Amino acid sequence: MHVHRAGGVIISSMPETSPHIFLQGLVVESLIGVYPQERHAPQPLSIDVAVGLPSTAAFLSDNFQDTVDYAAVADLIRQEAAAQRFQLLERMAHHLCQAIVTRFQAPWVRISIVKPGIVPGAQAVGVSYLFRAPAG
């Protein structure tokens, strides 16, 4: 576990315990799939994402500029999901995490992507992924 100080407050860099924002059930449309029948039209996906905060300043300041904007994260995910073409949910998860870390200087991102109605007898399939920003 890594622990560091941010704005005088000790925070953990472990995703389970460090301060973060999250979005649950963000519905996006994307052309994604391995099989040709999956790639004819955009499919709905449900995304849960947690974004590690680069500092804890907003907890003390109550200033919007000191946090990561939920709406901006949602917009980025929607834009990337619509613009990119992936075969695998795994690759999409990695791409979205990289984009979020880059745009918002997040130390980590945890994402789950759910694709409903693909496997007979199952409500949905999906992937979960934890991405840490490169050190440095």
C-alpha cells in the first residue's frame, strides 16, 4: 500500500480505500464485438467507473475546481465509446481507463463494462478492470 500526503491529509493510493468519484450504470452505445452480427449497429453497454482523485482538496474546500467533474467523465466515456471500434470489452476497458487517467490526472481508474443479451441464458456479460497511472 502506498500512502502520501495531499493538502495536509494522508490518503491511501489503494483504490479500495482512497478518495474517488464514481458513476454507476452509465449507458453508452458502441460498435463492439467479435462476431459480424455484433458489428452492424451500435449496442448498448452499461458502465460503472470509479476515478481516483488526484488530491483531497475538494473535501475541505467545497470548490468545484478541486475535484474531477462527473459530467466531464461521462462525456469522455460517451465520446470514446462512440468514436472507437473494439472487438473486446477488455480492450475497450483499457482504452477508456487510459483516456480518463490522461484527461483528469487520476492516479487510478476502476471500470466495469456490461454487455446485455449476448449469451443465451445469461442476462449479460462483462469485464472489470483496474488501471493505475504509470509512475512518474
